[in-house]
Amino acid sequence: MAILCASCATVNKVSLLDPQLSQFENVYPFGNATMVDGELHLQSESNWFLTTRKTYQDFILTAEIKMPDVTEYSNSGFIFRGQIRDLDQGKVVVGYQAEVDPSPRRWSGGLFDQGRRQWLHPEHPVRSNRDKDFIKSYIANWNEELASTFKANAWNHYRIECRGTEIKITVNGILTTHIIDRKDSKGVIGLQHHGSKQLRETGKSDNIVRFRNIYIVEL
């Protein structure tokens, strides 16, 4: 008879954060990551992803993120099963991205395919290029409940679960994305700063994206 263990799900729970950020690397020629009182603070002049050194296949990733209260455009996200590509201009990261979108569009918790097919869920009228690898979405429409899950000026909890071709994204306890897609089975995890025009032009900016309590359980 099988013995069920209530704590088994957390036995392999690993924190991705330490003071030295030893589990991450920066494959881009820009971007700045610092640990401040247990939080990871990201700043960048251009769109940028801080990526893990390790690749992951099936897992549950949980994290908290707080976006800056700024007037300039601010956007973030979590790359997962990401692929690092060598281009003429240098290395870039492409792949699945759980969106953090505090704009009036309010698509936080949606799924974007960075550098490739763009919006997988919800569908964008122009910027969606689902292909043969996209099999199914279990959530048909983006409604007010989904749009309201992300809270401005607060810590927001993300949960990303990958099991084979099944992908789920949960924001503050609400399932926002549930799809079947076979594009990538493994890859790196990346944390995004979309870039600050103010930082680029003046060298100073309060456009800082903050992360804390980043844990992963490999399945």
C-alpha cells in the first residue's frame, strides 16, 4: 500500500535567491541585479532577462513580484523553459513568459512567447501567432476576474507549473492561463526588466522591479 506524505511536495523546494545570486547569470551586455534585504532588485536600460544557470524541465515555480509606481512604461515577467540564442548582436533569451502587465491592458498572468509567437493567451488581435505546437487553451476568454487578479503597488504571488506539455499560471490564487503546448520541454528561468528610458537618458531611475521568495520544486 502506498504511503502518502503531506510534506513530500516541499521536500525538494529550493530557493533560487542567495546573497551572491549564485544560481543566476547575465547573458546580456547590460542590466543590473542586486540583492537588498532579501529582495532581488532589477534595473535595466533595455528589455532584459536575468537567467538561471541551470535548465529545468517539469517544475512548480513560485515567486512574489512588486512593480514600481512610476509614470514611465513598466513591465516584467517570468521566462520559463527559456532558450538562449546566439545572434549577431549577442545572446538573447526566447521562450514562454508569464506576463506581469500593470498597464491598462491588464494581462498579468497571460502567456507570451518571447522572441517567437508573441501572445499565446489571451489572443491578441495582431500579435498572436499560434502554430502547430500550440494544442489547446482551457480558458477561452480573458474576463474581468482574470484582469483584476494583479494588484498595483503590492506584492503579487505567481505560481508557474509545467508538466510535460501542460502549462498553468496562477496569480494571487487565480488560474489565469492553462494551455497545452509542445514548443519547449526544458530551459532556463529568467526574470524580466523591460527597460527604463529614464535610466537610459539620465543614468538614474526609480523604475526598479522587485522579487522575493523565489522557489522551485522539480517534478
